[in-house]
Amino acid sequence: AKSEAKRRTKEYRARIGEELYQQALKEPGLRDDPLRYIRDTLSLLHAGDDTAKSVGVLAIISSRLPEGYRLNILFIAASGRGKTNLLKLLRKITPRRWRLFVRLSLGSSALALFYQALERRGLVLDMRSKIWFVNEPSWVLLGQGEEDPSKRLMKQALSDTTDREPVCYDTVITINNTRKAVRLCLQGKPVIFATIQDKYSHKLDEQMVSRMLPVPLDPSREMLGKIIYHIVYVKTDPATLREFRRRAALIRAFLAKEIPRVDEVVFTEGAKARIMRCGNPENPSLCDGYLGRLLGVLETESVITRATDALKALAASIALLKRRFEKRDGRVVLTVTEDDVDEAWEIAKPIIESMAFGTNPLYVQVKEEILSILKGGPKRRKEVVEEVKAKYNVSDRWIDSILARLVNLGVIE
């Protein structure tokens, strides 16, 4: 009876999935410009943050790429600003089979994996091309359980796991005051989504965050009015909720059928030149291209190598959405063009630049605001803080840290 129930359920889901896919092909805009369509769908239940939406969608698509091109995303914003809401909406437009944990909640701890390993000896968790959504984890913060098995496990998931073979992890966990040895084996590099409040920005663990793409939600106070209006007048409309569910179902069916797993990514010469072109790589000040031009102006110790990887991954995800792939000898080969690199840079320029400079993306915006304020002449620290806070929802301490950094660099006195 159980096997028959599973067979019928599988047939039913396959039939519904095919029906939804056929509807998706007829849906205006979905096939022609899927990124715009998906972003517009998310906008039904989330106001603003177009950059965060676009990057989030591209990160979901990156799960279909080879492991070196998969993006990990960290959404940064004030409490109540909509991080969890955006995470939930992205999860809802993700095909079920692409998710690592279908039944676990967004707040589930990585410790839950150890419990599974205790119950199922020899467990190998298959994370290949899977997407893991985690809400406000403690493992991205410095000083938060450095010896905690969960934190060390997440470092492994971000850094060491590979699609080629399992990586096993031996540790000891405490359950009901009893210490138990456990072995957990992970295979595959997942795409990880996480969120954090911006008030903890100065406490982020660089080892963890440097392997993620930090994406801020719009921190400007001008956005608050639009958000409140959207909550009161848009999200209370039953027709809007039904439309989102309808579109989300079509998006899941479309992505599941149209976006294959890629075996190889090829960048055209024009695409490579868009990222960096150097006649003499030993003299970076003469380099051209989006990342090449940054080499001569870096003001701090940077992670420009990871910024370059992020730009490549975004461009490859755009190329995949545009279906620039073909099958060669049973392998799916994706070609990335200069147009894809241009579009990726246009979407994520502030984020990529911030990553290259080794700064929080919000740092760039607040720094420019501070410099703009000081162009009018000398200001007291209190006046600068008040003017910045009038526009951005950030703490006094955070503004002070940026002021101190600008003084240390000799940018301001």
C-alpha cells in the first residue's frame, strides 16, 4: 500500500508539474526575460530592494553551475526591515528538488544535522547543487561559539566540501548533558542563503563572510514610507496573494524544466576582457576592465579575488537564464559573453566593489554620504551622525567606526 501510494503521488506530481510547465511557457514575459519576471513576482509581496532580489535569483540559478561558480548570499538589514520575508519568498520560487531541506524551518540549526547522523550511522548528506536557506544564524558572528560544532561545520560547508567526494567530520556534541561522538559526512557544495542584522556588521566573522556575497537591503529612510504603504495596501489584498502563489508555481515549474545542471562554463575572450584586461599583469595600475580598474585604487587589504569569482558567478548565472548552453557529447556547456558580464556588473556593482575593498556594502554608501556632508565645510561629530541617521537606519557606533577609518586613512581630519 505504501509503495503504491508513493507511485501514485509521484505520477500526480509529475502530471501537475508538466501542466504547470506548459502554462509557464505561455505566461507573458517568463520565458523571454525570466529575471525580470521573477523580480516582478517577488515585488508583489516585497517592496523595493531590486538589487537584492536580482542577486538572490541569480544565486538560486548558480546552484545549477559547477561548484566553483555557486554563490553564497548574506542579506544585511535592520531588524524588521524584511530580510526574513525576502528569504521566504525566494524559497517559495525555488523548485522543491533544488532545496536542501524541504521540511526544516528557516531557523533550523546546523546541529540538527548531527542529530540525523546519530540516528543514521554512515549518513552522507548530499548537498550537490542544493540550496540551503538559514535565517539569522549565529555562526556568521565573531566570538559566537568558536568551538561550537555547528560553526565549524558551516565553515566546512562554505570552504571544504566538494561535489567529487564526501568530506567527513568527526566531533562530539552534548545532548541532555551527555557527550556523544558523531561522524557526519558532507558531499557537494551547496548554495547558502543567510541573514544578519546590520547592527552586528562590525562583529561579522571575516573567515565566514568573505566566502559569502554580502547584500544589503536598501537602508535609506525614504524607503520606509513605500514599505509601510506596501504592507498596508498591497499585502492585505487577497488577489495579490493569489497572484503571487500562481506565479511562484509557474516559476518553479519553469526553472525545474528549463534550467539544466551545467558541466562546463566557458567565457569568451570579450567576457574575460570585460572583467580584467592587462598588457602587463605585474603592473596592475595599467589594467582595464571592471575588476582590473580597481586594482590600482584599493585602499585597504582586500578580497578582490573573491569579488572576481562573485562577478564571474553572477555573469554565468545570467548566461544560464538566457539559455546560452548546448549539449556536447552528453555534457552541458555554458558560454558566457561580454553582455552577460555587463549585465552582472550593472546589477551588482556596489556589492562587488565593496567586496573588492573588503568592506560592508553599506560602508560605501555611508562613506559617500559623510564625504558629501563634509564638502560643505567642517562639522562636529554629532552633526555628522545626525545627518547620516536622518537618511540611513544605522547606529551611532557604526558611523563612528567609519569616521575613524576615514581619519586613519587620511581622507578627513
